[in-house]
Amino acid sequence: MAARALTAALISILVSGIAAYAAPADSDFGATVLCYHIVESPQDPRMEVSRETFRQQMRYLAMTGYNVIPLRELYEYVTGKRASLPRNSIVVTIDDGWRSTYTEVFPEMKRYGFPFTVFIYPQIVGQTSHALNWKQIKEMSDAGVDFESHSLTHPFLTRRRHAELDQRAYTGWLERELMDSKRLIERATGKPVLFFAYPFGDYDHFLVDSVGRAGYDAALTCEAGKVRRGSNPLRMHRMVVEKKMDFVSFRHYLGAGSMHLDEMTPQPGVIFDPGQTLMVSAKIPDHDKIDPKSVGMALLSVPGALPFSYDPSTGAISVAAVKEAFKGTYQRALVWATDAKSGKRIEASWIFKLPEPHLPVLPAVITDPLHVAPADAAPQAQSGAAAVAAPGGGGARTLARGQLPRAPKR
């Protein structure tokens, strides 16, 4: 009897071990919170991103299987009020209150139906033509944009930064920075302010406690890392996107690993004359190691949704587009999937070139190293909408889916 019980126990442990190996070790993938400051400000040496960079990044998120969710949903997940988040969840936040939030960010986010949160400090509002005014804030708030607090005047808030103040004076000053900002934003938008972003990302234990006592449910830092269930809601991480971050870094910060591709057509770096219709294709050699339902493909310079075909039995994937749909000369194709064992997102992309208009096509390979990308290089997103794929039951199946001043503050 004891022997049978021991055997059963060993079998149970073995089965459990196999199941644990087959499933992702950590099913809590959480979300990445992006932190932007100002768009299209050539005078800003660090925190600005260009208009085209911002547009590329948002198109990339829209086209390649990411899910942009509201900050509130992430907070609910962290605190256990929400059971789950979509895979590849992203939260977009904008700090400070520069005019580009209205002129650049707002239109682009409306294009894709992306929610986003703006952390403002009221002292700047309406004080310069380069900052938001209360009318613009109200308009965006009424359209669903989430406005939260970034303090009243955007100073360093921690005690060590204000040694000239005694404890009583510091406590009173801090309370005004936290409470007056909350009150003014609520009065302007007619909505409760529940989230806070630490100016410059600077915080300590006393400040964290003070933010909670001031009535904020959550606060965000500038420390990189994912936010997961059980994270401290008053110390949630964010990834700061700034001028020096290229798209390779952007992709990897979002957590995408590399995927290998074979038989890319058109070949990477080759000038290719497509005729009227261009078929872009590749093979995933390790297709048995990926989740076939997660596979997707996009041409990042083509606007709108394009159907693609994926054959899970061979790993062949392709997409077609008419020549007139392509914008520009250099084109990037992107393939993504989820690794079946780890549950992590993996990607591959390559660049090919179309002939310059009105120029003869020469059978040459591009030698400019900036434009000859390996299959696992990160994409330079151009345009488009979201697309997803499902397996075809052993055969291929086609599916479709739908100028500002320097702003050094955080």
C-alpha cells in the first residue's frame, strides 16, 4: 500500500513538473508604462522625441499586437481588483503639460483609439504659449484623456532637497504641492484626480507616505521595469522615452526578444522592383516552438490593415500589397509571435528598398549599413493598423484586422 502510494506521489510530481515546464514559469506579464514629455522640440537636448518618432512608435504598437490600456486598469490589476490584463499591455503617459500634448499627442492617440494619461503641474498651465491652457485640458478631458497630478510647481519634493526648512515648514509646503495640484485639476476637469507622478522621479519613504495620505491611490516613478500584480501602487515603474532612445532600444525595453527568419523575399538590403503587386514572405524555421495563434506580420510603411497568410505546418508567412500603397523607398517587414515555452514575445524584421521614382532599377545590393538590417533588427514603424493571425488547421489561412521650448522637467 505504502509502495503504491509512493508511486502515485512520484507520478503526480512528475506530471506536475512536466506541466510546469510546458507552461510559462510566470504568467503575470504585467504591463510596461511609457513616459513621454514633449514631442517635436529641437531645442530640447534630451527629453524631446521627434514628431515622426512618436508617430512611428504609436503605429508600431497599433500594428503589431500590443494592447494600449488605461492607467486605471493597470492600477486595478496591481491591487487585485482586476483579474487579468491583455498580453503585451502598454500604458502611455505624458508628463508636465506642454502644448505638444494637445497638438501632437492627442491627434495621434485619437487615430488609434489609444487611452493615455497626462500628468500636469498647474503652475505652468496657461503661463506660456508653449504650455497647455485650461481650455485645451478641458477639451481633452471631455474626450476621455486622463489628467492627473505632477505636483503644483514641479519641484524636487523629497525632504533631503529642502534642508533649509524645518520639519513643520516642510510638511506644510509638501501638503500644498500635493493637495493644491489635485484640487485645481479636479476643478478644471470635473473628474477625481487619483494618480501622481513624482517630479524628476525623485521620491523617498516619507514622500510615498505623504502622497498616499493626500488621497492618491497610486504614484509613478521614472524607474525602468514592468508593473506586475502586487507591485507597490505608490511606486509603479515607468520607461522614460527620450531623444537618445533609438527604435532598437525601444523594442527591447518593451520586452521583445529575437526571432530567426529564413527565405525572406524581397531579400534584406536588395533593391526590388515589385511590379504592380509586391508579395513579401519569409519562413519561421522554429515554428514548432511558437504559439501559432500569436503569429502576425505587417509592412510598417503601408497604411491600413493588410491580410496576411500563415501556414503553421511549414512556418511560411506572407503578405501582399499593391505598389501604390507603399510610402517612401526603404521598407520594413515585421514578423512577431509568442514563444510557446516562455510566453515571451519575439520579433524579426528586415529592410528592403524599392526603386526611386523615375529612376532605372539596377541589380545592386544596398551597401549603406544603416539600411542593411539583419532579420532580428528592430523595426522603424511607418504606418498602418493592427493585425492578428490564427492557424489554418494545417493549411494556410488568411486573416485581417482591423516648435516648442526646451523642456527639461520630468
